[in-house]
Amino acid sequence: MSTGPRGRAGRLWHRRRIAAAEAAIDLLERKLGILRDEQDGLHRLARATGEDWERRCREADRLLNRATLLGGRRVLPLASTGDRAELTVEHTVLMGVTYPRRIVFDLPDRLAPSPSGTAVAPARRACRAALEAACAHAAATAAAAAVDAEVAATRQRVRAIERRRLPRLRAALTEIEAALEEREREDGARLRLLAGREGRPDGRP
């Protein structure tokens, strides 16, 4: 039950809080609509980037095997420059939710000299494409997970207001209004009784 004030002040207090709770539900439902649209798009993107990643991994494996067959097992270590790749995560915000918009993959294009450079270069490009696809899939997957979590939390807040807060406030308001009506009936009865006494010469009922 609500612990707000009673009487006429309590009636106004509860009415205002009921209106605020209903407005909060409306805002949360609008937020849910926007988030659900984004959620659907992000899940589609995650599926598409996942498929692209798998396809590019298969192509990279094929070209790596070809380079190894042409140049031997040592060709791949010899083709490495030792340069490290850099990842930059760019974020965006929607309805208070922060999630990755994209992950930028940066790897120097310099290729170490190799007697099998003609075979290694396509393999290197394929590996780079696979890594870029992996970054795109990671960003989409993380974004979808973040929006999923916010959708679940927002639904929980809506249910909490609808199933707990509003029923308590409405029950308390009903109780207050019933008490006020009873008090008004009692006051009315007393006033009628007093008016009847005053209308008699001896002041008796």
C-alpha cells in the first residue's frame, strides 16, 4: 500500500503520482518501440556480418593453403613484418544506450620480401578482409547484446509500474476517496441534524 499522505491532500498527492506513473509508462513504451526497431536491425546486421566473416575466413584459408603449397611452411612466417594491428572502437548512443557502432581495423600494408610474394600477397589481403569482417561482426554482435539488455530492462521497468506501483497507488486512492465520501456523508448528516434543531422553537429535535 502507498505510504503517501491521507485526506484531501492525499487524494491530490496520489492522483498526481498516478498521472506521473502513467506518463512514465507512455515514455517507456515509446522508448521500447525505438529500441525494438534498432534491435531488429542490429540482429539482421549481426547475422549478415557473421555470414560474411565465415565466407571470408574460408577464402583466407584457401589462399593461405595455396601460398603454403607454393612456398613451403616457412613462407608465412617469413612474410610477416612484425607490425601490430590497431583496433579503434567507435561508439554511438541511442535512448541512453551506448554500444559499438563499428570497429576500425588498421594494419600496415607493408609486406616483407618473400620468394613466393605473388602467392602470399593475395593470402594477406584475404586475411585482412577476414579480420575486417570479424571486427564488423564483433561490433554488430556487441551492439545487439547491449540493446537486448536495455530492452529487457525497460520491459521490466514497465511491468514494475503496471503491476506494482500503479495498483498500489490506485488502491490507496480508492481507500482515501471512500474515507472522504464517508466523512462527507457524516458531515452532511450532522449539518442536517443541526439545521433541523435550529428550525424548532425549543431547539429540540
